[in-house]
Amino acid sequence: MDLYKKLSGKWDQLMVRGFRSFHPFVLLVYYVFVITSLMLYQHPFFLLTAVFLLIGFNYLLDKGEQLKKWGWMIVIMCTFILILTPLFNRRGNHIEFYLFNNPIMLEAMIQGVVIALTLIGIIMIFVTFNMVITADKFLFLFSKWLPKWALLTMLAMRFVPLLKRRLQDIEQVQQSKGMSIKHGSIRQRARNGMLLMQILLTFSLEEAIQTADSMAARGYGLQKRSKYQAYAMQKRDTFALSFISVATVIIIFGWWLGDGVLMLLPILEPLWLYGREWFYFTIWLLLIGFPIWAEGKEVMKWKFYQQKV
């Protein structure tokens, strides 16, 4: 059994490298702590640096392909936040200009930037979460203690993309019969769209019943669940977990002291960092950029071995 675990761990390292090769618990702790840090540190300088680091993280994982799908949503959301926040927030001491006889405060503009950067960072970290925490890792983490909750969560996470793919397949089949939601009168297109939705829901419900019967027949949740892939905690995982935990504790302590948070009222603090904030900024860089170090190290190894060969 020990030999099997060692061979399994070596095989996992060969197949999956970089940040994704760490133990699932280490990956989960990283994401929980980073999301917590993004919500605690409300400073434009910290958040802007985190956004650039997360862009680099996404690029190393898949050249930013998944992040591009969220591009328009991020732009529209940030535009609304940057416009609406100064319009509805009248608190502040520095009037930049007047818009329709309403004062636009500098503090409100900075607050809009902070909110937008926070949401961008959270979206980016969740994009990487979907690529790093795969279905087997998620079930490995939660199926032992919460089997039904873990299953429902996995089904919910794949529900929208699955329905989208099925709807595209159904639409292609129905187009061969002359049914289209892009041509014809509005009434005809609406009728065809409702028929496509009826087919989609019927297909999905029928498959859900078959899946439930199959799981019940196999006794899901009755006994301790066996794992298809065994993840063993290694020395590198212990080191990574210790580093992430210590860095997060330091960051939370800095937040408790008031560092990393830009005070807008009653007096606007300078945007530039000063004093011990530079120390917490360094820890912030190390925590957020930890996956970049893990991925970059593997890239450098690969290039080194290519030169050797």
C-alpha cells in the first residue's frame, strides 16, 4: 500500500506540475486565505498589484483563455461601479467637479476604484479556482464529511455550461428540420424557442432520474466513500501550507493594526505607502504571487532541461 501511494504521488507529479500539483487541501487553503485577504485589504495600491499578479497567474495556467470569457462582464461591471459610486456617495471633503449640480467627491471616486478592483480580483481568483480545483479534488476534500453537499455543489457548478452545450446540440438537430430561432416572425421564433427549452428540460430531467437511480443502486452515501485518486501530503505540501498560513496571519495582523486599508473619512490618507505598510505589502506579494512562483519554477526547469538535451 505504501509503495502504491509513492508511485501514485510520483505519477501525479509527472502528469500535473506547478501549482496544481500541490495537495488539494493546500490549494483550498490558499484560495480561502487569498479571498479573505482581498476583502480585508481595501487599498488601491495593494489591490491593483493583486490584479496584475492574478492576470499573470491566469496566463500561466491557460494563456488567459478562461479569463477572456469574463472580459466583457468585468468591463461592464467596473464601468457601472466607477460611474454609480461617485453619483450616489456624497460623503467627502474634496470636491473634484459638479455633475448636474451634484458634487463629485474624490473620496467616492477612490471608493469606486477600490470596489471595482476587489470584484475583479475575486472574479479572477475564482476563474483559476475552476481550473485548479478539479472535480476529483473537490470530492476528495468534501465527500468524506459532506457527501450530499459535495455532490450538489459539483452538479450546480457544471449545471449552466452543461445546459448550454445541450441547448446548442438540440438547436443544431432542430435546424436540420427547418426549426430556427433566428429566422421568421417574432411569434414563430418565440414558439421555436419555447419548444427548444421544453426539449432541453425533458432531456435534462430524464438524465437526472437515470443518474439518481444509478447512484442509489451503487449505494452512494451509505458507507465511507472510496477515492479513485489518492492524494498524499508530502514535504513540499507541508512547507507550502506553513508558508501560506504564516503569511495570512501576518496579513490579518497588519489589517488589525490598520495597515493596508486606505482611510477615506474623516481625513483622506495619502495613496502612497509609508512606514511598515511596505513590510505587509511584501508579504502580500509573496502570498498572492505564490502560484506564479510555483508555475514559473516548473517553466524554468523545463527550459533548463531542453537546453541540456
